[in-house]
Amino acid sequence: MTSDSDQTIRERWVASPSPAGGGTTRAGDPASSVDEVDLTPVRTYWELVRMRFRRHRPAVISVFVLAILVIYAVIVPLTTGEGYKDPNIRKVWDPAEIVITFDPFTVEAFAPLGYDEIGQNVFVRLAKATQTSLVIGVAAVLIIAGIGSFIGAIAGFLGGRVDNLLMRLVDIVLSLPVLFIILMIVSFFGTGDVSVVIIAIGITGWTLAARLIRGEFLTLRETDFVMAARALGVHSRRIITRHMLPSALSPLIVASALGVADSVVAEAGLSFLGFGISPPEASLGNMLNNAQTYFIRAPILIVWPGLVLILIVLSVSFIGDGLRDALDPRQKIESGS
Amino acid sequence: MSGDPVGNDILLSVRDLRTAFDTMDGTVKAVDGVSFAIRRGETLGVVGESGCGKSVTALSILRLIERPGRIVGGSVDFGGRDLLAMSESEIRDVRGNRIAMIFQEPMTSLNPVYTCGRQIAETVQAHRSVSRAEAWEKAVEMLDLVGIPDAGRRAKQFPHQMSGGMRQRVMIAMALSTDPDLLIADEPTTALDVTIQAQIFELIARLREERRMAMLLITHDLGVIAEMADDVVVMYAGQVVEQGDVRSVMTDPHHPYTRGLLASIPRIGERRHRLEVIPGVVPNPLNLPAGCLFRRRCPYAMEICETPPHLTDLGGGRSSRCWLDAEGRAPEVTLPEAAHG
Amino acid sequence: MATYILRRTLQAIPIIIGISVVVFAIVYLAPGDPTARFRTPKVPPEQIEALIRAYGLDRPVHEQYISWASTFFQVWNPDAWGYSFLSGDPVLEKVLYRVPPTLLLMGSALLVTIVVAIPVGMLAALRQYSLTDKVITTLSTFTYAIPSFLVGAYALYFGAVLLPELTNGAIKFPSFGMESLGSRGDPLDLLWHLILPVLTLSVISIAGWSRYMRSSMLDVLHQDYVRTAKAKGLPRRAVIYQHALRNALIPIVTLIGLSIPGLIAGAAITETIFTWPGLGSLFVEAVGTRDYPVVLALTMVGGVAVIAGNLLADILYGLVDPRIRY
């Protein structure tokens, strides 16, 4: 990130402690009383970003919540292996139990959330489901950010006819009934396949990222430092990757954060309808679908995957909000509904 | 026109007005103990750089300060009543009726979804018991009065169909539609082209004269004050630093800040190598210097300036907030060259 | 205005063609033979051949596309959209049959959303920073994060399982369908069936819209013209309802058009949960059974609805904002 954008300078002004409060008497010395505003940078751009992010309390809490979820989704499946698939006929509908043993995370020992209709340990299964959802969310966003920044960068950098053409493409994708298209792709190209789910979500969701990057590029194209790079004969690809992409990073990051939430929800919705990840693999959506079938018998079963899903969506969107405010207080990105 | 106290002729008297804004970083005293008075039919100019509390003073008089701002203290005496102590419905009866206001931004001060005529008629209807048709007639009449050609047709137009100058004329028509005793004009021409500015001021001056209406004119331009005002109040960082009748303040400024403002007006027929500007900026209201608020930009700053100066009565209705006046007369020196670094 | 609508409709044509290409490509590229379902030992191979020729499956892809697309837009022909693989009914008829229930569900949900969200958002804005505002803002932020199918599942559990249990069966919301057996056309019965799905669809959109309304209102309350209205001495009521609200509603009105695609998508899930006989549940059924003609038709209908929604949003915008001229 360039540290000499006008934003940064403004921030320095605000951030630098004014020397006025000091006890030194400068009265009577007109020469020294002229430039009392200290312009030396007190904090770097990233220090300021961190500072502003920390001020956004929901975002900070969300980082902790998300960290706990990630740890849960990594550690538990690591120690229990394929255990989330194991049915245990003797444990069907068993209530929660916590047995302290030397090996606390084995499927047998630790079931604070009880067992489901075929005796699967809900705590272990939920961990695997969280992992699946997070993996899908992150992977889909990588595709979204990749396609989005590629198309947005080309459109914004070249402008003119290419831009026009690419924006028509964006219009078409925006006009697609997205859920229908995702359902079609997932259903026709392989129900239950994680990678198909990821691709389906990814290739329908990149329009916001592309538009943001394009907008940023159209502005950047006219800025002095890109003009200078061009005048010096720097290769276009280098201008894009070295000079423009880093500056367009903040809208991309924010769009990605929103994309993670949307993707996780999309996967859960698919699996809930029976098109996404199918058992015995675990996903939040198929756990919810399953829980709905046994609603009357065990209403509590729908709470856990639902709670995790809401926590992921909430924390990711709060982090997105925090990042948006921290990276660029001027930018307003409406979270798509 | 000189400052003889004509007590019973006072229309509006502001005493020790204090308005503060609560921000995340602390309380900002935007207006800090401002006092002045306007006589019937007189124009009082309030002048100062942006951010010195002029507009907040004007808004405070009509209690139009929104959160996070609040009026902390003082009184605004108008026709024997304190505006700040009135009930909500009483002050509403004063607003737009006995005291009208026009704003800096004609482009955004009119509601985009209603026609100009409707917005004027609405004001008339709020304060006079007239029918809708009569109010509309009055609106057209007012538009005609402020020099809008084809007023009947123009009244049916929306603000966006008019130019900035036209819109400010609509604002003036709206303000005058109820024959107010006092017009508060907050930088009425700042957003307009120079040629339009002169037209608008001419219009305001003419209508004010015809209707014997008092005016509180807020501007950052001492030239405008010289043209339009009888008395002047110079504000700096939320305080009055000098006041008096326009002629004597212009010809014999006391406060170094007033001198700086005067020195920054280009004059025809005067040869100067450079236009003087006051060095530095208005201090951050969250971090005001101790003592005289102008101290750090003042070429005459002394040890004593670390103690806050009080408003010194200079006689003849004039006063100045400077230690030089409290201790005698300021020496006549030009701003030192070093100040332009 | 008429020219504007005409121009926008013409501009929509390439986009609709683009959508049809994408949709057709997905179906064409889908692995598996569309005739596979007919290949049973009882069906002679000649008959399969005939089927392939009848559906034009042996022709090159662009010919297949053109023949599908050119017949597709002849909506005045009852067989323009082909016949369902599953039931053999004309797709057009099948789809049209499902339109009223979806419109009813979407319309009711939209109505409930508008009626609740606008006052709630306005209240929060007028009392900014108060306890009321904080409660509304927090609630809507959290509610907005709940996926619609979760709301649906909980609504179903609450209305059809928990409530009857608590009230000893006195209150029991129907858990599926549009009407009870034998009470066809009874408006009260229909209303009874509508409650849970409408609740599901509107809860989240109320959360979203009230947040939007709040920020729109706050934005307007800080505008110069609202200050002018106060300075004119207008009563608070007039300042808020005539000057502020009228302007705050401008972006909200366009939301109505823009929310239509979201409602269709939301309806797919909600309709499936409550087995509401609308377009969304028909699509889910058709996708699951690979009923390609139905899938193609519904996706095209969805795409046209998105475009129509956008157009509607722009037209409404022009109607409520005098600054917009076509």
C-alpha cells in the first residue's frame, strides 16, 4: 500500500498529537509560531488500520469467536479422524455426556452435545461440519476474488470497448437467478461433491468484487503514480500487479469478507435442500436438514448447526464491517442482500 | 450610526451564549460566551474565518442546534422574551415568522421533492390563517418580488430546475413571506458565482431597506460587511474578539486578528508587493491554547497573552479582546516578513 | 416514460439472450444422457432413436439452442416451453399454474415487510442512540444474519409442534400446503396457511429493510432542507412526515423492485420447507428429478423476473423523485 495517498496524510494530521498542549513558551517568536502543526508521520498506514479496527468492538469480538470456531473445526476432526461418520447403535438419542479420560477428544469420551438418531457424536460431527463450511466459504471466496479481480482489473485498466464488453457480462451474471443456477450446477454436475459446490458458488458470485476492483482501477488509472509508471514505460502487467492491485486491495478484502458469509449460507441452503453435501459427510446444511426430519423427537439438534452457522455469518460480516472502516473510512459498500 | 446606546430600540440581544458539541474526543466549545445586540432595522455583520462559530451562533439563536450539539448557557432576548427559555411551540411561532433564516447552500436547502411555490406557501400557512389558494398566491407574489421572472410558472417548478442564484432568491422569498422583524443570513452568497453574489446582496439590501427589517449577516468577507452592515462583530475560535460600528472598526482596527483580516482584503489603487495573509490556521477546537486563543498566530504575542484576555470596552460602543487594548494602544506595525514562512 | 420503458426493454434483450445461453449451456454440458430415464429393457432401441430425433438431440449444439430459444419465446403457443419429462404436461401450463401461489406468498411477505420495517426503521432513526434504537439495531443485525431456512425450520417447529403442545392443540398452524383438505377456496383457511411461510420470508427482510430505512432516514434528517423546514417554524410532525420521510422513502421504493429476485430465491427454500405449491418448490422438484424443460423454463422466468425487477425499481424511482427524468 502506498503510504503517500491523500488519505494517509489526512490521517496523520488527526493522529499526530498537536504540540500545542506542551509547556514551552513560543510566544513572541513569530517565526516558530507559524508552523505549529507537526507533519511527521507518527503512525504508519497499517498501524492506523490496526488502531481503527481495534476500535470497532463487534469486529474484535468476532475475531475471537471466529478463531474459536476455526480451532474447534481444526482440532476436533484432527484427533477424531473419521469418527464423525461412526454410528453407534447403543448411543442413539443418548443425552450429553462428558467422560474425562487421558484422551479427551475421542469419539467415545467427549459428547457434550449428545448423540443423534443413528448414534453419531454431535460434537464431533459438528466440528467436521464447521470445517466443511469454512473450507467451502474460503475456497469459494478465493474463486470469487480471483475471477472478480481478474475481470475487474482488465476492465478497469483497459477501459473502452473491453470494459464495455466485460460489464455486459457482469450484467448478465447479475441478472441470473443465482440460487437456481447454483442448484442446477450442483444437481447436474454432482450432488454431494464439495468441489462442485465451491465452483458453483464461486462462478456465480464474483460480480461485486469485479465491480469494486473496476471502479478502483478506473480511478487509479488517472492517478499520478500510475501515470508516472506508464510514462517510464513500465509493462502493463507490472503496473497492474505491482502498483494498482495493492491499492485496490481494501475493497477486495471487504468484498471477500462478505463473500465468505454468503458462500457459507449458500452451501448450507443447498445441503438443507438436499443438493449440497450428503451424509455420511458432514456439513452444517445437511445436519440441519437431518435435524429437521427429527424435529419432534429432538428439537435441540437443529440448534447446534444453526448456532454455528449464525456465528460464522455474524462474525464474518462484523469483521468485514470493521475492515471496511479500518481500511478506508470513506468507502461505503452495501452488504448485498 | 455610531455606538450610542439606544436601549429601548434593541430588537435582539444575545448574552453570554455558549454552545458546545460533544464529540468522541471531548467537548468542543463552538460558541463560548458570545454577546451582541441588534437594533431594529439595523444590520449586524458577524465576520470570521470558517470554523470560528459564526454559523453555530446563528443556529443557536433559533435553537436549531442538533445533537451532538447543545446550547449550554446564555440568553437570547427577543422582544422581551428569552428565546432559549421558550417552549417548543413558542419558539416555532418565532421561527420563520418573526425571525427568518437563509442558508449558505441554496442547492441543498430546498426540499427536492416539492415545488418551490409549495415550499413558500407552506411557510405562509404555518404562520398565517390563510387558505391554500391564498398561500399559493402569496408565494407567487413573493417570487415576483425577489425578481424571478414568470413567477407563476416558476412557482410550479422543482428546485433542481433552477440555478443556484434562483434558488437563493426562492429562499429569500420564503424567508420574507411572513414579514419577519429579523433576517438571519448565513453566508447567503458563498456558494454562488461572483456576479450572482452582487445581485443577491443588492436584492437583500433593497428588500431590507423597504421593509425596515433588521438583519444578522454572517460572512467571512469583510468587504461584504463594509458594504452591507452598520455594526460588526469579529469572531475568533468561538469568541467575540472585537466589535463596534463598521466604519470605525474598518478604519481603526484594534485587535490583531481584525487587522489581519483587513490586511488580507485586496484594495484597488493600493500598491502592495504581496497580499497579507494571517499565518497558520484556526486552532483545533479540541485543543485550544491556554490564554489568548489567537496567541499562536499573533505577531504581537507577549508573555501576558498566556493569561486569557477579557473584552475591553474602548468607548463608543467598541470593544476588543486583547491585552494591548487592556494595557493601552497596540503599536502600529506591519506583519513581520518571517511570518510567511 | 413509454419510450424509456421501451428502450430499457430493448436493452434487456441481449441480457436475456445471454442468460438463455448460460442456462442452455449448463443443461447441455450436464453429464448423463437425458434419454437415460427411458432406456429400460422394455423400451425398444428404435423408440429411443425416435425420441432423440424428436427432441433434436442428434443435431449440433447451436442448432439445438436456436430451435429451443426460438420456440421458447412463442409464449402464446401452449407447447412453446416443451413438455415435462416427468408428467408429460405442457411446461407453460405447469409453470402458469404455480404463478399465483408464488405471487400471493411474495406479495404478502412484501406487504408485511413494508408495513413493519418502515415504521420500525423510522422510529430507530428518530430516536438515534436511545435504548429503543439500540434494541432495534441490535435485533435487526442479529436477525439479518440468520439464514432463511433456519427461520423457516424454527417457524415450522414453533407453529406446528411447540405451540400445539403448549396450548393442548388449541392453536396449530398447518405445516404444509396452501389449503386444508375440503376447504378449497376458503380465504380464512388460506390465510391460516399463509402465516408461517410469510412470517419466515418477512422476518429477515424486515431486519434488512428496517436497517436500510433507519440509515436512509438518518441521512435525510441531516440534510439542509430538513433544517430549512425547521427554521421555517413548521411543526415537528410536518418536518418529519412531509419533509424527511418523503425523501427517506425514495431509496426504499426502489428496494421493492430490487428485492423481487431475492424473494424468488427465498421463496424456493421457504416454499420447499412448507411445501407451498409455487414456482420455487417446482424448481427444486424439477432440478432433483432432472426435468430439464421445466428447469430451463423456470430459470428463464427467474432471469426475466430479475430484469423486470430492476426495471420496476428504476420506474418507481422516477415516479417518486422529481429530479429523475426519462
